[in-house]
Amino acid sequence: MAKGDKINFSTPSGFPEFLPSEKRLELHLLDIIRRVFESYGFTPIETPAVERLEVLQAKGNQGDNIIYGIDPILPPNRQAERDRSGETGSEARALKFDQTVPLAAYIARHLNELTFPFARYQTDVVFRGERAKDGRFRQFRQCDIDVVARRELSLLYDAQMPAIITEIFEAINIGDFLIRINNRKVLTGFFKSLGIAENQIKSCIGIVDNLEKIGETKVKQDLEKEGISAEQSQKVIEFIKIDGSVDDVLDKLKHLAQNLPETEQLSLGITELETVITGVRNLGVVENRFCIDLSIARGLDYYTGTVYETTLLGHEALGSICSGGRYEELVGVFLGEKMPGVGISIGLTRLISRLLKAGILSTLAATPAQVMVVNMQEDLMPTYLKVSQHLRQAGINVITNFDKRPLGKQFQLADKQGIQFCVIIGSEEAAAQKSSLKDLKTGEQVEVLLENLAEEVRRRLT
């Protein structure tokens, strides 16, 4: 760089950074999510940000979204180091685009150290090589849970997922939401019953999954481009539009299955769907929180059974705020044995961005401090430090103002940061072991003995 050239210090496109008030909101939501995850016995893990490219492409190829990387070629003085590692400078690496595929590799690497069913959660950052735009990022935090078993996994784990989603979003208090549930076997079985070839079903599911984005007409056109007849396409549209209460949809599906050929997989999907719905009800999730939606398909290849998408009612344009499903073969890709799993994911960075813009969430105060001890005179700093520590030991977050400036300026500084209370101690107060406590929200100011200060602050905070 030539001397005098300016450095471009703007953030790279699609890579977010947060102001303190935004980061505190994220941490607050992470605390809620973690608390709910752990209440169901999920345990935390962490996987590398970078995985071998062949791992990420093992199932559900995300070639268009992977951010690729190549191991750097080490300089000559570090050649021996590279040789000892057993790796070559051209070995392909990539940043992980989700948590599920890396989880499968993690289980394969630690198979003998884990107990099954293995229930884990992760709140890591993932990366997508997609075009950055409003509400879409190349780097974002995902909050995932998955349960993986060896050979068999009870469908009651599938039923737990809507209960967990419900608890999280009710605790966040984002308004009314709807968990839309389906089963990929229902879709696959129905397509088979129409005589649609096995090698066409994957693309058909992907087209159906785009119904809300592209509409019925475009879905029919895209199906017909795949070689599906106009009559079959119409039947697909009629099928995915079946609606009503959960029981109504189940009854309609059972009746339909009785009148179709080759419905073994369809019937299995209906049975699994009914088992999951019964479990959701037994877990106490209220009826207006979930429904059966036959248009929900989830585009990723690895989903094989139950699938979920969650919509914020009145804000459907935000898209799914939590999604996931069951997979049977993902972990087996690495181990060669059946290891079924089920999981859900919340794209927290995207969700926060969308909810803030929609006015559904608000940022928190810029600082966690609840009290500022103001600086009236430098010689009283030992008193200010002792009072500050006394408040902290009582569980109160405190900023001590080390810089002496006009009292009004100190109040403005506290108010700008969202600090509610200021403790004021001058010479007279210090001599009398008292303080003035000013509430910046109400403007009220009261005199409090120092020995009672922590109790008074706690009382006013509640």
C-alpha cells in the first residue's frame, strides 16, 4: 500500500457486526434458547468452522452455497511441518454451511465416546456463499438441536421438537406463530401412487417446497417441465392444498390412501404423522400452535420423514423462523450403518434482523449496568470504589465513573447507555454514610443509607 492511501475498513458484504445493544439482545435470546434446550436434556458441543469439502458434500450437496477454501502452501522453511501433518497444500477445505452435516462427521469421529440416543445443541456461526441482501447473510449464527440414535429412534423425539419450538418463541414473546408439520414419506408415497418415476420425485419435492415463493401456476409449470403430466400436476396441487384441522387432514389422508394404488409408503407416512401429532398433544402444545401442512417439504436431500417449518402469523413474508426434520441416512454416509436423527434449527442472526426491522423485537440497553456511581470529587474515589463493589457483591451491575465532569453530563452519559439509577455521594453524604439515589426514568431522587443502598436498588429494579 502506498503511503497516504486510505484503508477500506468497511465490513465485507454479508458479514454482520453488532452494536452493543444488538449483541446484548442476541445474548439474551441465546440464554433463553440454551435454557429451553438444556431443559430437555440437550448437551452442548462445538465443531470446527472449517470442514473437509468432501464431508460437506457427502449428502444434500450445497455446492452453490459453500464458501470454498484451499489450504495455503506453506513457505519452504515450514515444508517439514506440512509433511509431518500428512496434509497437502491443495487439500480442499470449506466453511461449514450448516450444523447438521458437521454433526454427522462429529459423531463418526467420536462414536465410541458418545452415548446414544445422543442429544446435542450448538449455537455456532455458519457460512453461506450466497448473495448478500436484506435479512440474508454470508455469516450468521444458527441454534440447532439434534437427537441421533443407532438403528432406531422413537418418533416421540420428533414430537418433542414442536414443544421445544413453542417454549422458545413463547419465552421470546414474538407474538402468534404456527408450526407447520408434514412427513416426506407422505409426499413421496403420494407421488409414487400417481405413477411418478422414482428419479423424478426428488425434483418434484423441491418444486413443491417453493410453492409459497412461486405460486401454484409456476409449480404446475415446473412440474410439467420435469415430465409430469398436466393431470398429475393438478392432482399434486390438489393434494398439497388439503387443509382443515389436524384431525380433518389426517382423516382426509387416510381416506385418500384407501383409494390409491401403491400406497405403502404413503400409509407409513400417515401413521408416522399421526404418532407425532399425538405426542405433540401429549406434551401440552396447544392446538393453535401447530397444524399439518402438506406443502412443507424442506428442500435438503437428507430429510426422510417428519419435517417442520414455523411461521410468524401476520408476518408470513419473514419466511420460516425455525425449521428442520428427520433424516435416516446422513450419519450412515460416514459410518455405513443406520443412524436416524431428528433436529431443528433457528437462524438466529437472520431472525433478529427480520424481527428488529418488523418492530417485533427491540434492542436492549447498550450496557448491562443498572447503576452508575457518579464522580462528585476525586478525593472520594475510595468511597466510590467501595460502594461500587458492595453493589456488585449484591448482584447489581455497576459502572463507576472515574472521570470527573459536571453532574448533568454524567446523568446524560448514564441515560444514553440505558442506565436507570445514579448513586450520588458528596462530602456531606460520605460523612453521614448516606447517598442520593436518582432514578433517571422517573426523575425521583431519594436519600438512602449506604448500608441499605443495595436493598433499595434491588427493590426498585423489580
